[in-house]
Amino acid sequence: MTLVVEDLVKHFRTRDGIVRAVDGVSFTVERGQTLGLVGESGCGKSTTARMLVRLDQPTSGRILLDGEDVAFARGATLSKLRGRIQMVFQDPYASLDPRLTVGQTLGEVLTVRRMVDGDAQRRTRVNELLEMVGMTASVAGRYPHQLSGGQRQRVGIARALAVEPEVMVLDEPVSALDVSVRAEVMNLLTRLRDELGLTYVFISHDLGMVRHISDRIAVMYLGRVLEIGGWRALSDDPLHPYTRSLRDAVPVPDPELEAQRQVVELGGEVPDAINPPAGCLFHTRCPYVEDRCRVETPTLRELAPRHQVACHFSERLFPDVLAEAQQVSG
Ligand code: SF4
């Protein structure tokens, strides 16, 4: 199963004008792989996630699962496709019904999606799902408020797994959790992906977080992808000034290395999506801005194999990094 997203667009009409929440996003995720989708709040990554599972209807574009288009599917076709692509939300507490026990929550999904036949089969499957996410059958009788944040997110993951999806869209799945349990949930997600051959789109504001789980990373800004490439290149030696500022926001544990770093500081706020800047979307915050950037929009260009960057001057700004990227990938 390959997930292909082509020129995906979502525009919202508001009283103040049209918000270009997602403005032509394209990427491909191969079966069993993870694409990390990174950017600051308001960059369009969560809207992209909601379109992938059709909680939001795209304005235009295509979302292909093995060539079948999810973007504008309806009725029975949409229902079938929805079973193949599931979402795990950031806040597990808000996404679970407080009146239902864990067993009832999972059982309801199994019944509605006709995944089981009868009570006995449903109970067995609920227990299997709990085991898959590292919990015991005793959790089935508990309500969400009786669980810790990490346990609730495990239930959220089990609920997504209940319909046996091929793709999981994970929208900041550990951001709301205590730091101490984040690694456990990340390890669980990695194990499930590898054991079940799942394909992930992992959304986060934190480049340091996605590097551990991603095969490829796409960086979004004001509804567009500014850089996309392999996880190591994107998180260690990116070629776009914005990605470099995100990388530099991730602290380096070694104080000596931290002192030697040449840091690209990210100043200012993300501009208003109703009135995005002309030319390069990042020009109002870029430390390397030149006149051309204010008038001419850079397109994504493949500067190293499978590594695309939307900046006019990456070659001039980061020649050593580019030479290495071309060697490593080539
Ligand atoms: Fe900065 Fe110009 Fe490159 Fe945009 S095109 S990232 S403003 S140098």
C-alpha cells in the first residue's frame, strides 16, 4: 500500500477573507514507512491530517491509497476507504467518550465496523487489542477518567487498530503526555508499525520528536511544504533556512557542541494565513532574505536525490551541506 498525496488544497472562507490553510501539498509514503510532517502551530499540518481521514473535505487535490482516491469518495466507497486509514488524536481524553468503559469503546468500533460476530468474539478481540498496546484485559472495565494519560493514549491507539487499518495518521500523539511516558508510547508506535506493516503520517511541531520514528520528513509553513527529504538529512543538515531554525530550536545535550553551533534563530511570528507574504512565504522571518525573495515564490527543487527544497539560495547559503547531501544520497 502506498499513500500518495497530490497537490492537496484546503481553503476556508471566513469573514476576513480566505484562509489558505493547505495550499498545494504533495508527498508519497511507502508501505511500512513513516512520513514526519513538521511545522509550527497554524502551518496546516493538522488540517492535512484531517483531510487524509476525511474529517475535512479537501478543496482540491488527490489522496490516493493504492491508486484509489479518498479525497472526494462518497457513500460506501468512502466508508470502505475510511477503514483503511485511521487517526490517533493529540488529546486522548477529549477523543474518548467518558460514559463508556474501555471495553465498550473498543467493542462499539468492532460492532459498527462489523469486525466481529457476537459477544464472545467481541470480548476476545477487545482483549487482543489491549494486549497489542501493552495493557491487560482488566483495563476493559475501566472508564477514561480512571486511566493515566499514557493509558488513555494506548486506548486511542487500540481503537484505531480495531478496524485493521493500513495507514495511521498520528496527530501529535505524545505531545499531551508526561515526558516520562512519551518514549514508551513512541516505542509502542514503532513496534506496531514494524509488526503490522503499518504506514504512518506522524504530525508534530517538534523536529526532534519525529526524527526518531520517520523515514522521511516534510516541513510545512503557511500551508506549503518548504523542504522534504530523508529523516537524517532533514533533522541534521537541512537545506532550507526555516528547517535549520527548527533544527536549531532542538537543544543539543553536549554543552561543548552546543557552544560551537552556528544557530539560525527564528524571530517573529508566523504571518497571517489570510494575507500570506508575497514571494517566499518565509521571507518576513528569514535571516538571509534578499530582494528576489520578496517578489518571486521559490518552487520545490530536487537539490539532492529525493531531497527537495523551496529556497532560491540554498546552493549559495549551504554549499558544504549540499555537497554532502548529494554524496550521501547519490
Ligand atoms: Fe530565505 Fe529567500 Fe530562501 Fe526564502 S527564498 S528561505 S527568504 S533565502
